[in-house]
Amino acid sequence: MKVMDKSTFRKIVHVHCYSFETSKAQLVQKILKPYLLKIPKFSPIVSGSGSSCRVAHLDPNKIPSGFSDFEPVVQQKLADAGTSAETIVRQLELTYDNYTHDEVHVLNEQIGSLIKIFSNFFLAQGFGPPDSLEKYCNIICITLSILHCNIINVIHYIMLFIRFGIYFQILRAIIPEELDGVTSFSIIGHIVHLNLRPELNEYKTVIGQVLLDKIPHARTVVTKTDNIDSKFRNFKMEIIAGEEDFIATTKENRAIFKLDFSKVSKPMRRLTHYFHSTIIIYRQMLAALTNTDFSSQVYWNPRLCTEHERFVSRLNKGDVLFDVFCGIGPFVIPAAKKGVKCFANDLNPDSVHWLRENLKTNKINLDSVSVSTLDGVDFVTDVFKSSLLALPAGDYQIAIAMNLPSLAFQFLPAFKGLLSEEDVEALTCRPIPVVYCYMFLKGVPESERSAAARKIVENELGNLGNEEFLRVDFVRNVAPNKDMIVVSIRLTENILVNHKRARLSIPPLEVKNS
């Protein structure tokens, strides 16, 4: 199916039902609660043939044959209530709104082990332990190979395991079995962002519509159309469903973040307004006519939430943070709320714009945050150097965040020979700064991470002692055989002042007008 046709999801099923008098409803409903049929947008208890009668639809997983499927203690409770000792079979018409995959079958004894597996998966992806399977059903579903099956008409029962995500069940039914389904997506406010593989492009409209229908609060669905740009960490994208509203608000680590997830010129916005109802059909034509791309202005990855929190948790009131590639403020905002003095920088002016907006939104004292829009090298050689020399003596931390994993290590040489011997003497009784440099490792076993990271860092800074190369921490698995890590480096005098090694010069990145 390449165009959404909700009528194709209509099917007739039969389930067992239990009738009882309305006067006994409170007692009987309490007894039957564990056995009720639970599917989206469906009330399991309805009025019967008369006002004095009610009918409860029962879960066929638990009551597949009839009254005898109830446990003896339940049968006795119903008998004590003076109700019937038999069930009736009713016909139900299921629609797209309460659709569930017929062949999704997970044995009860397997559920405990599944929860454990999924909990570990969430931690590895940076989500933290789930407080409910429903909350992260989109992540659970992509790991279940059991969803790779066809729809069959079921007469006597329907297999129900709703908590694993209705929208993935529908997508699995739409997409041909020989193709892999939707593997992942992120939710940023009301925006659903996914990366569709080329073979799924012809199904993108219906995929977008399913996600729009089934994900609470979703209003816009987009897919990435090229790789992330290393300089600004942005990417071109296409709307595949929903409205053209890219100003998103999301919450992370007790802070509120606003961002513009798009880049569309004002003329383009005015033009597309008149085609709102058919925006998907006209998208490519309008983009070609106006020579305008839909692309992400700023970078935001909700899967780094745990890492953001972990980094900020090491900082205390009175500490100092230099964020070389700050983005919209995932480190800076929560750190400033803790009373950390922050120096925030990003070459992307759009990121800096939203950083300033987020400072206001979170009611942060602007005197505690210094914001600049510089190349990383210029920020280190200018802002970091001058601010470091101006810091008072005391017992606090100086942290330097370099979260640009694909390029950050190339900026490390900016610290070499940064200070003169006189500067170092002036820094007596001040903390030694620590750099937290994020990077990717490809095809490196866990046992070799530290050695591989050390080699990369020492290629930029020269040989380091153990008092300088502090540690390597795993952040998350980005892709098969590709890990994101963070390396902690103490900036000792050996790095900041060294006349034996010539200081490397890195040409600044140029900002291209868009």
C-alpha cells in the first residue's frame, strides 16, 4: 500500500462476551477487569439488549473458549454474585483506529525477560530505564522480529499485545514483507523525525500518515534526505505528513528547549500556505520552483538526553563551563540553572539564536552566561584564553565541552602552546581545566576503545601522560560497529606551554551565506 486507505484495515472477528445485570455492574466489572478486551478506541463494556443488561467483551488471549477458561476462584465469585455461568460469542468489526496485528503473540512467561532486554536496550540508547513499556513502545517495536509477518483473517480469536505499539503493527502490514520496516525515529516536541531508507521512499506518504495518526501530540512528520553536515550538524529533510510547523518545544533535564527544525525562506512559507491541504504532493515542485531546501537549522538529538544529564551532574555551583560547540544549550541551560558560570559558543548563528531564546524561556540570569558565535579555534584562542586568565583562585572545576563528535578532536591543537610561561605563573592556585572531547570510533572492540581514543588524541596533542589522558567513557552505540565516546583530557602545563613542539594552526571554518 502506497496511499493510505483505512478501509483496508476493516475486519470481522468474534470474541466471547459475558452478560450481567446493570444492578450488579460495580461488583462484576471489578471481577472481570483482568479479562476485559483492551484495544484502542474501544469500550469493552457496553449496554445490552435492554437498559437493565450490560455486556463485557473478553480478551481472547485469556478467554479463548468460554466460561470454563475463567479460573475456578473467579467462577465462584461470579456465581456468588448471582450471574450467568456461560459466555456468548459476539461479532466485532475492527477498523484502522483499533487495529492490532493478528500474529503478534508473546507468551506470558516471556514478558519478564523481554522487559529486561528492553530496559538494557533503552540504557544503551541513552533513554534511561523505561517506567513503562507503553512510553517507549516505538523503541520496543523496532527490536521485535515477531512483527515481520502477514495479516491473516482470524475468526475465533484476535491476538492482542497492544503495548508494543499499534503504529508499527500497521506499518508492518503496509510494507512488503521482503523489505525491512521503519527502524527508528525521534520525537522532538510535536515533530516526528525518521530516516527512511531509499527502498521505502515510495511508501513515505502512508508511513507518515500512520505515525501522524498513532503518535500522541504529533503534528509534523519529516524524513532526512541527506547526511548530517559536519560543520553545523544540520541536514536536509522533507515533510511526509502533517502541517508545516517546525518551531518545536521539548523538555530535557528539567529544562525547556525551543528550536526551529527547518529552514524555509519567507516567500516559500507564503507560497506553501495556499497548498496546505495537499502540501505533500506539491512539496518537490514548490522546492524546485523556488530553489529552496527544507533543512534543519539546528541539531538536536533526544537520544543524548542521558549523556547531557551525566555531564551536567558532575558540575556544581561556582564551577565554570566552556562549551565550544554549544548548539541550542543542552549543556549550558541545565548547567547555568545549577549556578555554573558558562561561556557558550557555536559557529551556527541559528543555534545561538535559539540558545538565547532558551536562556530567556528558562529564566536564567543572562549575566551568568557569555554567548559568542565564533569558530572553535577562535573561541579557544580568544574567549577561553582571556577568560581563563581572568578567573579567580579557588577550589572549583573548569570544564571544556567539545561535543562535535565527527570533528572535535581536530580542534584540540588549539590548546597547544596557548599560554606563555608568564600566563601559567599567573594561574597559580587555579584549577587545571579538563577537556571533554566527544568522538566516534568505528569498528573498535570495547577492549581497545581506550587505546584507539588515545591514539587519536595524541596525534593532535603529542604524547600524554596518565595525569593528562584521564579516561574514556562510552556514550552510546550510533550504528553497527560505530560508537560515540567522550575522552577526558587534563590541560596541564605540558600541553598549554611547550616550546619544544610547534603549535598547530587550524584554518577557521568559513560561514557560507544561505
